Amino acid sequence: MNLLIVEDEVRLRNALVNNIPWDKHGIEVVGQAGNGAEALQLIDRKKPDIILLDLQMPEMDGLALAGQLRGADPLLKIIVLSGHDDFAYAQAALELGVMKYLLKPAGDKEILDTVLEAAERLNKELEQRHNEEELQHKWKQHLPYLVNEFFQGWLNGKFEPWEIEQKSRDLQLDLPKDAQYAVAVIDMDPLPEHETRFSRRDVSLLQFSLHSIVKESQQASPCWVSTDYAGCTVVVYLIDSYDEPNVSIQKINTITEKLLFTVKSRLKLSASAGISGMTGSREAINRLYVQAVRALQNRIVLGHDLAIPYREERGKESELALQPNLEKSLEIALETGDGVKALDTLTSLWECSMAKARTVEEMHEHILYFTSLFVRFIQKQGWPVRDVACEDFVYFLNHRELTAKDQILSWLQRMVRAYLTYASHRRKSTSHGTVKTILSLIEDEMDQEMTLHTVADRLYVNSSYLSRLFKQETGKAFSSYVLERKMERAKAILLAGARVYDAADAVGYRDVSYFTRVFRKYWGVTPGEIKN
């Protein structure tokens, strides 16, 4: 701690500086002054923590100095050491923030103890202030999160009016009680098929970028920008009290269209927005938010890159018409591996159903129809839907991620191709397994007579299919391959010293003369010549 001694009597001042062991107690005397004017200059340069101050001094006395220092540094500790035991002096000093009033001649120990007491008190105050500043810093760091959490609860109607009042006040949000509000919900549109810079894994990044662009663009507007539970950016507008509600909504539509243009310019990707169809009070914010969300859902019908105002829709019966003939045609095309026919049939199904949908509800009905159709086709084969659909499986779990007709059609077309690809892999896997079984039979039963028909019967398939499959996988006809393996085996046995009769028996020939003719035709020499 730094100590400044202000005393006009030179002898006493020197004694205070030199006779008390300040350094042993962590106190450093950073200066000494003979009057208040000198002290002011030193205080500005030395920044003492504690001042030991006489009252009666020339030019500027101690009370005048204490008065000037009172507001300059609230942590500065002043100890008066005075020869005046007049109560009025002491009272005036204490009113000026003096910590303690000592009377001369105070002993060295009393003065030292008082300075150390001042140092301890200052340390505690500094620690408290540090803690308060740290808490204030943490509060400011967490404030954006707390504000966003409040908006999520407010938008979803979780707060009573008194909670809105209290929480907005605690978070230093100026939400006038009697004002009118409107809501816009903005979301990135699904990525185009040709997009290479981003993938589905980057959705959160794009939503964050959208939020940042909107927040930056709306800094000058009377509004608040937050995110909802789905990651969409929500803008709550404070309505100008001079505007009619319809005029206000029109202005918000214009502002939102400009926002979408800014997003597209910055990200080279489109976004869409839903806007509440009316204005409302603080307590009506949930209704406004729901309207904006429902308006945004209409991009599934209207398309992307739009600011969509909310409009009331009257419910009506679903116009979904089943097409059993087209469904069967699609199933047959998929099972026979006819990709062109499958895609053409899917297009016909689409034009009879989804293409005619005009409302969000109708779109969702048709999505459910196509989802169930593909689930039925896939599960009929005994395949897991997740394995067939791969990354597109997410749409079976949550079809509301499909937000436009083009996106839905593209998904269905990918599902046709995914089905055909999976079926092809399965057939190849099965084919490979069948051929491996045949090859093993040939090697294990080389000493038996083996024909295509006997093997086909053992595997419960027809011989024509087996013949074509075997040649497709090995590049050789079944009979040619069997002959090749038998002749190779017979040659190896003869070269090992076996008799011709034993070699013929080992490869399934019971007639040695016939074996000899076949061997000579294949190798160009007789078995005996090979052996010798």
C-alpha cells in the first residue's frame, strides 16, 4: 500500500516518515508534503492509497484538502492526525469521509495500527469491487443468451404478463407495455441440388450467418432479433404508434423483402420469411409468432425466396386421390430394375396428386402418402428403410423439413434411384454368394461327375439362370470352367507320380480311355507322356 504523509511541521513529518517501520508491514511512503497544495500535486503523480493528514496547515488546510479529495477517489483512505480535540473539527472531518481522527501526540504504534487498519479495509473493498466487476462482466457475457432465452419463452407464450414485465426489466429490454408489435420469422431455404459449397451438415452455420446478417441489417430499426427453437431467425418489431396496423404490416413486408435480398447477395443462397398478419400487444406475441410460422410454411406451396404474409385459411377436405394402377406400375418398375419406367411413373403419380396441392395441409397429406408408399415398397423386400434412404432418411422422420415442391420431387426421384441402387447391390451380393458356392462345390467334389443341371437342382435355381449368372461373374461357361479345373488337377496329380488310373478317378472319370482322349485334346499330350 502507498502512503502519503501531509504535515507542515518538518520535525514531526520526518519522524513519521523515518521512525515507524512501514516497510516491514508492506507500507511504502511514496511522498511527503507540507501543505494541502503540495499534497494535491503529489496525489496526482503518486496515486497514494492512504493519506496521513494534518488539519491546520498554511495555504490549504487538511479539511479543504479532504473536501477536494472526497469525490475524486472513493477508495482513498484519509487518516487525520491533528492537535485539535475540538468536536466540531472531528465531526467536519468525518463528514468529509475521513476514516479516523487521531489526536497528537499519538504514539507510533497507534499511528501504524491505524494505517494498517486502513490498508486492510481498502483490501477488502478492492476485493469486493473486483468480485462485483467480475460478476458484472459475466452478466454482460451471458446477457445475449439470457435475452434470447427470454424471447423464446415469450414467443411460445410461456410467460404471464407480470413475468414479461419483470424479465424484460431485469434484462434491460425496453418493451413498452401499451405498444403494438409484429413478428417476422426468417429461415434459409433448402440447398439447391447443384450447391457444392455447403451440405446438410452446414445448416446450423447457415442459420447463424442468416441471424448475423439480419441483426446487422436491423440495427437502426425499432426491433429485437432472436432465434427460435427451430433455429429460425425471429424479428419482433415495435410498431410506430402513428401508423395504422395495415400500413405497419406493409412496411414490415417491404423491410423483410430487402432483408431477403441482402441475404441472397451475401450468401448467394435464398431465404424465405413469414410475417404475422396483424399487430398485437405484448401479451399477444405468441399468436403473432404462430401466424408468422404458418405463413413461412406456405413456401412449400409458393416456392422459395419470398416474404409471405399470413392469411387465414378455411379448412377443407383432403383432395388426395389414390392411383392403384400407377402405384402398381411403379412397384413393378422398381422390382424389375427399370429406372426409366420408374421415374416416368413417379412423374405421373406426382402430377395426379402433389402437383395439384394448393395449401400446406394438402402438401403434408401428399408427403405422407408418398412416404408410406416408399416405406411399403422397401419393407416388402425385407430391407431397412434407413439403409436404402441413407442421408434422405431424415425426411421419413420429419417431413416438415421438406419445404418446397421442387425439393419434395427431387427427394422422391432420389428415393427411386436409391431403391434401384440398393436392389442392384443386393443382387450382386447374392450373385457373388451363389457363384462362390458353386466354385467351392467344384473344388470339393472334383472326383464326382458334375453338370450344370445337377448343381442347379442342388441350389434350387433353374439351369438357364445359373448358366448366365456363372458366365457373368467368371467370364467362362460352367462346363468350360469345370473341364479346366479337372484337367489342371489331373495334370498336378500325374506330375506328382500317380498312376493314370488314379488321376482319372480323382477328377471323376471312371473310363480311363475316355479320360485319356479328353486329356490329350486339352493338353496336346497323353497322360502317360505328361507323367514321363
